[in-house]
Amino acid sequence: VGEFAHGGLHPGYAFPLWHGWMALVARVAGADPTAVAVHESSLLLPLALVVAYEMGWAIFRSAGLALAVVVADVALEGLSPPHGGVYPLLWQPGSAAHMLFAPAAIALFLAFVRSPSWRTALALAAVSGSLALVHPTYAVFLSIVLAAFVVVRALLTRGTGLRRGIGALVALGAPQGLAWIWLQPITAQTVALHLGPRSLARSLHHFGGDLVVDSLSRYALSPQLVDRAGPVAIAALVLVPLALLERRRRWSALVLGASVTLLALELWPLAFPHFSNFLSLSQSRRAYLFIPFAIALAGGAAVLARLSRMLALALALAFGIWLELAYPGNFGIRVAHTAPSLPAWIALYGAAAAIVAGSVLAWRIRDPLPAAARRRTVTAALATLLFVLPVAVDGFASWNAPRSREFVLTPGLIQFLQRDVPARSVVFADLETSYRAVAYAPVYVVAVPPSHVANTKPNRVPERKRAVLRFFKTKDLAIPRNWHAGWLVLRHDGPARAIERQGLRPVYEDGGFVVFRL
């Protein structure tokens, strides 16, 4: 999957497994790939909800708490953010990896830990390998979470299930290791993993809104980014330490292990730079997304429900309303520093203290939960529903679909690129037009916005961008010809008339664009 005729592969999509699946859907359905991209998410959303339920069931073994996980997940991912949040983007590899493959892998991992079998191990390996090919860095984040779960589970239960946990990690990690070995030659070409001081300074400035920077060797993720998603994230982080009260339950080890490990990697200035050097700064700052917010919220609600049923319900509704009014979430490109930073620190230090305390108390064998406590799972599910109700009300009240018409290609230009421009031709246009041209037609371009392309040495991303900017400043046709472009696509408000004065005649023209043959 590449935009450039003589460029290199993207290390994240070198094996385009998810792209190939979407193309297969288009081919079998006889549909245009654009229509598949627009509508496939509607078909994947029910599957995402089912997978979230299966993950909740595998963790809690309770239908009520599994439903609580689904409710919290919907509020976090689809109702708190505008425009349906991540759900309209499920057709994209990153969203599919996070919302489909990762929860499926967690469910299979815990199924293996409970009852090991070859069938479960093969299914886990298949999902893990698929995740590693669809989005490699997300596979790393998931491995960190599950490895932390195995270690913390052993500490809290005096080694109970450690051998099974190691076996599950082998099934999870073996296909990922093979994928990383195969990707290594491509990864080695990635500029973002080999930054010098000047490049690192530029990168830190670019992502500066998401970071706390002390120096080129000491920087970390801003704690306000961790709970920027609003009430569900904030409440989940605050409830993390309560997992200590159910330290013999698997959800406790998962929440405590994932929280302390990921937050330490993200918020510790001595660890985050090394983490970023391994995965790139662009990817490392996303690791906090794999904190199990929905599980922490459902588990915390279960603990509160055990203490007092009415108190849990009343607190859930009251705090849900207050948090939605005070911190509805910030979903801009850069964090606006309106989210509180305290919840992230509560989760980090609270989880660390809970692990230490739970390890000390591990010698005390706790009796199974009585039937009355198990019945409180219904109360926990209702409390979760009441908590997210204000989020849902506000989300639906302000619901609107994005209607941006900026940079849209005209239907005539799309048809021309698809039918009249030979496949694999090189098209020269401005960055945004080029980005959309490769989405609609099987052509190469000279440059696209740098944030949408692999920054590898063969791709020469800065050089390509400078060439496009220089052409629109000088109108020199030697520039696109030096990049072996055969077609020049210009907007009507661009230098089209200046190009005509150089002797070229349009081969296509409409109200928005003019196309020249070079």
C-alpha cells in the first residue's frame, strides 16, 4: 500500500491484511470501494458490540457486568466524542484493530487461562497474528497489557494460573514475533525511529500539545491526555484502586496491571523517551488507549454495589451528571488542557499501591463471593447505565454528522482519473487533492500531507512536499517532470491559466479542476 511510484512500504501496512479484506468485500459485493468505506462500519458496529460483550463475559463471568462493559464502551467510544466517535471509522485498520481484534484477543486469552486447549490457543494465535499485521504497534500495546495481567495475577494469588498465563503469552506472542521479524527491514527505514537532535526537537514541537517536555531526553505524555475522553475515562481511572478489594478476581489483575504498566510508560519521563524510540513518538503516545477503561468502570461499580446498592445507584447518576457538565471531553487534534490531570495519577499510584498491598495480603485465602454479592452484578450494571446516561443524553442531543466539503474532488474528475488516466500513472497536484486522488483511482502521486504517509527514507517525504510547494510558487513544469509525472491536476483557483500560457492545453476541465497531460 503506497502512494508513490518509487517509494517504500508503510511499516504498519506493509502486509495490507485489512485493506485486502475491504477490497474483497468490494469485489464480492460488486460495490465501489468508496461505498464500502462509507458503509462497512454499519455492518461492523454490531460485531464490535458482540466482541465487547464476549470480552466482558470472559473477564467477569457475569452477563450483567458484561453488559456494563458494553454500555461503558459505547459511551466512551461512540457517544462522548462527536459524530459517533470511532464507530464511523471501524472500516479503517487502526479502529478495527482497537475495537475488534484487541477485545477478541483478550477474550480468547482469558478463555485459555481458564481452560487451556489447542483450539483456543490456535484461535488466540490467529487473532494475535492478524492484529500484528493489521496494526503492529497496537499488537505491542495489547501484549504489554496481557503480560502485566499475568504478572500481577501471580502476585495477587500466590502464583495461581502462572503456567497457564505463560502458555497464553506464548500463543499470543509467537505470531507477533514472526510478524515483527518480517517487518524489521521496513521498520529500519523509518525516519521516526532514528531521530537526531534536530529532528527530535521538531517532533517534540509537533506533538508538544500532548507532551510535558523538560529536555530532549526527558519528556512524557501529558496526564490530561489520558482522560480527555470525558466522564467514562475519568471515573474509570479514579475507580482503579478499588480493584484491590477484589484482588482474587481476574478483572482486578487486568485493570491494575494494565493501568500501572501503561501509565508508567506514558507518564514517567525516564521511560517514555525509550518507549518512543522503540515505537516512534507518533505511536507511543497512543498506548494509554489500551487502559481497560470500560472494565475498570464496570468492576468499580460492582465493588460499590457490594458496599451499598442505593449508594452505588445514587452516586453513579450524580457523578455522571456532574462530570458531563464539568468535563464533557476534548476531542480536538491537540489536547486543550481542560481535562483534569489528577485521575491519571490516582490510577497510577493507586494501582501500584494496590498491587503492593495485594501481594502482601496474598497469603490470606479469600472465600468465594456469597450469592448475595453475586446478585449485586445487576446493581452494578444499572449503576453503569445510570452513570453513562448523561453522556448519552448529551451525545444524542448534539448529534450531527460531519459535512466538510473542503478539498472534495468533483465527480467528473473522479471519473476521469478512474477511466482516462492509465493505472499506475503519476499525478502531480496539491497535497490535499493528491491525497484524495489515490483514494479514488489506482494512480500514484508525487506528494501527500506528511501526516498521512510513511516517513521512510525511500519515500523522501520532506523533499516531495518541498517540490510541490515550489511548483505552486514558480509554476515551473520541470518540477513535475523531474518526478516523472504524466498528469497535472490543478484547481481552477490555482495556477491553471499560467500553465496554459506555457503552451499546454487542458484534457479535462470542470467547475473545480483542470487537468493537463505532461
